[in-house]
Amino acid sequence: MTSDGAVTFWIFLLCLIATSPHLKGGEAGRPDELHIGGIFPIEGKGGWQGGQACMPAAKLALDDVNKQPNLLPGFKLILHSNDSECEPGLGASVMYNLLYNKPQKLMLLAGCSTVCTTVAEAAKMWNLIVLCYGASSPALSDRKRFPTLFRTHPSATVHNPTRIKLMKKFGWSRVAILQQAEEVFISTVEDLENRCMEAGVEIVTRQSFLSDPTDAVRNLRRQDARIIVGLFYVVAARRVLCEMYKQQLYGRAHVWFFIGWYEDNWYEVNLVSEGITCTVEQMRIAAEGHLTTEALMWNQNNQTTISGMTAEEFRHRLNQALIEEKYDISHGRYPEGYQEAPLAYDAVWSVALAFNKTMERLTMGQKSLKDFTYTDKEIADEIYAAMNSTQFLGVSGVVAFSSQGDRIALTQIEQMVKGKYEKLGYYDTQLDNLTWLNTEQWIGGKVPQDRTIVTHVLRTVSLPLFVCMCTISSCGIFVAFALIIFNIWNKHRRVIQSSHPVCNTIMLFGVIICLTSVILLGMDGRFVSPEEYPKVCQARAWLLSTGFTLAYGAMFSKVWRVHRFTTKAKTDPKKKVEPWKLYTMVSGLLSIDLVILLSWQIFDPLQRYLETFPLEDPVSTTDDIKIRPELEHCESQRNSMWLGLVYGFKGLILVFGLFLAYETRSIKVKQINDSRYVGMSIYNVVVLCLITAPVGMVIASQQDASFAFVALAVIFCCFLSMLLIFVPKVIEVIRHPKDKAESKYNPDSAISKEDEERYQKLVTENEELQRLITQKEEKIRVLRQRLVERGDAKGTELNGATGAASAAAATTSQPASLINASASAHPTPAATLAITQDTHEHRT
């Protein structure tokens, strides 16, 4: 029922009662009796059923009050009560019956915040004072809405300053709230939120539920709630505790604040009847370590109160009364409301003292409490003033009321330790004084944290891997410097001169720069501060890009000139390669690099970017810590665009270089004697770059794999290029220190396959000609021998024989001259053979 609906209902009810003739004061009972009404929640299924213990306590108070001779002399205080079951509708019905039926009531006692809200809001229409012994709703402090309300139970907001004080004490600045959807808890939470905001405490989430807390507790787990304030009645508290166990929101990582007016064994009783699916042992486990805050409801000092009893004596009498009511007190099974029983006892005493003071004032005006009617505003004001000024020492402590009608009380802090509540301290809200006993015991031995401590751990390259790559790169740098010295020292040698030593030196400087960039690739947060990291990023880009351009550009220019020489210079075989053209090409490539890098650095410089990974559990710790891995990257705002420019430019010259190397794979020119090895180097560089670039981008989140893959690719390219281009030259120089003809290690000084075939053909032709010459000479010898034999046989024919011999000589001389003529007419085989033999002997 809403407040507006309640007002309408009670206005209508007031009209009915005002027309009822039998509710006049003179007919309200015997002249020596003062009647009050009592509304006690006892048999309900939900909410606070504190009437189970509070009603016996109120009866004890009535007996004690009526035995006092100086209190209400000549009168006896009578209590008329009924059960509201903590239901506002039923409570309104009970109130109506109390007011409508004889005798006339002078005041109402009520318990349960929802019932007190309804009763107090309507009671003002009958000019009745309402005294609540068990209502903690902060909404009841509104004097405009509840002008005739007092309560011996402190407001629930008295707990909030205590909770804030504890949060500050233990360093908790992040809390969650779980509440039942009842007005008492809603208004309490609103007050708590305001106080948290003032204290700088973050409320991470606020969950509410009607009857089933399952979803609300699950949401607390999703929000990683650690310090949780729970506001609900005890029936709902048992459901929450069971769900806490299921969701594992208990133990060393969690702290719960519960309301302190539950009974000590609240988590062990009524589990079956309420359908709780957890066992008693599971409930005990979940309840261990929780904190409670409650207003002091039992006098902590062994002082004699206004009733003549101490608090312990009252406890003994109350226990006896509860045993008579068939409650199993001996086994610790206290009824609900046992903690609030002193408040109900002191509430009856407050009524008696207020009536006693009112009687004294009314006597001076020739009036009596028996003259009170529901329309008598004057007597109602006297009762109000008397109640407002009431102050005494009761079994619940000092009883006094604030201007809002609230009870002023200290707050007690307790903790569940091994199944029992242990007192931790007291807090005086008025004086802001915390009395701490240092008896707290935390699961795990230390104060729980208010959140999961997230440790940011920077993922760095493995130190052994970094040292290994740096060592290899350093060795490569040393080798490159040694080859530069070798190149300069032997620049006069033909094997060096024909390979363009300046281009080789440029390539080696590029190799040195690339190997230096390998060291920078492994320098991360272990060695460089976050402020200096962007400089390392810039250095990486500059060194790797320019180093690649110098090393690869030198090789590219060579293979380019070989291709140009073989395609454009066929008309002039003796045309030389001009070195300045090679250097110009390298300079052009380097200029493009500089333009891209300068634009990148000026307009969109590389910055330190952290890639975060999902939370991980620490390896060896029981603390409530999660690890948030982070990895450093070098990125700019338009990183993709700049990488596209760089990769596009490099990829273009890589692919073009691969094409030129393929086109010139079998071409040899004497002006560039290492073109074949340069082509092989280009093959390897292109293949490795085309593999490394995409793979490196894919595995960028794996720092060790990424660094190792890129570093090995750079190192392999550099070492392979130096091996292919310089090892043959080094071997040649070592084997022929005096610059004799180059050996087989110089590919262009050796005889090519075509030259070898041409040479073999010339050798074969030469042998054939020599065989023919031998045959001719043999025929000449035979003919000469025959001529000599004929001369001896015919001496008489000397002159004729001489002429014949001359003719034969002329005839035999003809083949020789033919041979010589043939040799002269066909000089190519013999001449070529002779040239080849001379050349070979010269080189040898």
C-alpha cells in the first residue's frame, strides 16, 4: 500500500470512527485502567517476526510497571495486542480493531518497519502517539510525515556512519550493496550512498531483489564485488547466504556486512521449512567472517536500571518467560526478536513514564488521562511533550529521543568467528569515537582487499634470447667491418676492382646498420623507460629502413646495370660500366626512404602503445591478485598507412630486383664480375622478406617469437649476402696474393660453358688439320723415296730424270702450298687455338 493510498484509507476510516457514538472516553474501561494497543509481528512468513520475543518482554515490563507504587498512582497499565505478521495491510486492520473496539487506547506500540510506517502515518488522525520498539526504517525519521512517532529502536541510518568508519579503518574504498526491496532498506541505502559519496567510497553496484536473491548475488560476482553491504530481513538473509555459498562469494576474499539484529543462530534454523537447499554446514562456512553492526540493545554495564534490575537479571527473567512459551532456549534456539526484547521492555517503561509526567501536568489543569478522546489535541500534545522529554536508564541502555523521535544509541560491531559472534568494538556516532578491541580474525590472516589487485606486468623479450641475438649481431657487425677493411685494402686487385668496391662498401654499411637495428628490436621496457621508448621506436624504423635500402640497393644497382648492359650495349661490347650510375641509383632509393621516414616522424611520429591481455592468475601466491600482461608496441595514429607506404616501396624494389636477377641469371659481364652471386643474394633476401613481413605482423603479440623471427631473418639475410659476395673474393686473394690470373673462385675469370664448347671445337679442328698435314707429308716422303730409287736405276737418263725430279718437286710442293693457303684462307681454328693457348698459358 502506498502512502497516498494509506492516507485516503485512513481518512475514510476516520470519518467512520468519528460517527461512532461508542468510542467516547468515558466508556473506555474501568476508571483505574490506562489502555494501550500493541501490534506484534509473530506468525508471519517473511519480514521481521520479532514479536516472538518482544511480546513476552513487554508483558514483563507491564508487570514491573504496575508494581511500582510511585508510578501511575491509582492506575493500572493494560496492553491490548494482536499479531500483524509484519504485513502492513494486516497491521492496519489490527490497528483499526484496537481503535474501534473498547476500551479507548491512549497510545500504540508497534513493531516491524513496514507496519510502523502504515500505523504511524494514520495515527496522527486520531491524535495518537505511536511508539515503535522494532522499526529501523530511516523513513520514519520524517517528522512531517510521522509527527506523532517515537521509537526505542535506533534508525537503520545509525549503522551507516559505523560502516563508513570501518571502511576507512580497513582501507576499503570500493563496496557493493545488496538490498531487499522494502522501504526500510531502500531509504537506508539512499542514506548510505550519500555518506559513501562524501567519504570518497565507490559503490561499484547496487543490487535489489524481492524474494529470490539468486540473480542479484550472481551479478555481484560478475562485478567482482568484495566488500558487500547486505540489507534484508532474516528470512531473505538465509536465502542470500545459501546463494553466497553457491557463488563462492565468501572466505578470505570477501567481507559481508549484515544487520546485527538477527539472532545468533539465524543461519542454522528454518532451513527446511523455508526451502533452503544448503546444509547447515554449508551455511556455517558461508557465514564465517562476516561483520554485523547493530545499535546497542542491551546495557553493557552491570548497572541497576530504572526497573531495579541489571541487564543480566532481565536476560534471565526473559529466558524463563520464553521457556514458558515453549522456546528451546537451553539449546541456543532463541526466538526472533530476542535481540530487540530490551527495546520492547524499555518501550513500555517509556509509555509509563510519559503517562506519569502527563498526569502531573493534567492534574494542574483539573484534567485526567481518562478524559482523552481521539479528538482531544490538547491531551495528545501533553503526551507528546512528555514522551519527547523522557530519559532514563533501561535494560537497553540510556533511553532518550532525538528531535525526530529516534533513539540515540551507540553502535556495536561484531564478527562471526568459528560460528560465534565476537565483539570487535563500539562506535559513538555523536562523538565520532571508535572503541576498538582488536579481536578481529580474518580468513587468510590479513584484511581482505576491496577489489582484485591487478598487477600490470610488462611482457619483455627473454633475456637469454636477447643476449644471443645481440651476440650474433655483434659478430656480424665485426665481420662487416673486417670486410670493409679487406675491400679497401685490396681495392687495386682486379677481382675487387671488377666488382665495384664502393658498392660493396655501401652494402656492408647497410648490413652493419641492419644488424644494429636487431639490437634495438630487442630493447623494451626492461632497458628503456616509457618516456624514452618513442625514441627507440624512431631509431628502429630509421635504422632498419635505411640499412635495408643501402644493403639491398647496392645489390639492386649491380643487377640493374648488368641487365642494362646486356640489353642496351650489344652494339658496343667494349663499353664500360660507369660507377657513378650505380651510386646514383642507391642515392635515389635512399632519398625516397628519407622522404617517407621524415614525413612519418614529422606528421605522425611513432609512440609507445600498450597491448593488454586477459587477466591471468599468478603462479605462486595465495593473495587476491590477478596479472594483467602488457606488451609494448611502436605505433602511430595512421600506422597502417605509413606501413603500407614503406612495405609498398620496399616490396616494389624487391619484386623488381627478383625479376632482374632472374633475367640475368646466365649473363656474365667482365665489368661486374660478381653479378651471379649478387643475384643469388637477391633471391634469398626477397624470399625472407616476403615471409618475414606478414608472419611478423601475425605473431606481433608474442614478444619472444616475434623478436626471434625478425632478428633471425635480418641476421640470415646479412650473413648470407656477405658470404655469397665476399667469400669468393677472400679465397681468391688468399690463394693468389700477387694478383695472378684469377682462379675458379672468380666465376668470370674461368671459362664459361659456351667458351669451353668453342674451345673444344677449335681443338678438334686443329687436330684434324694436323692429321691431314701428317698424311700429306707422308705421301711426299714416299714420292721422294721413289724418285731416288728411279735415279739409281736409270743413270743414263740423268737429264730426263733431273727434269722429272723438278717436275715432281713442283708437283709435291703444290699440296704444301695448298695447305698453307688453306691455313691462310681459314685462319679461325688455328688462330683461335693459338690465341686460346696463349691466353691460357698467360693466365696460368
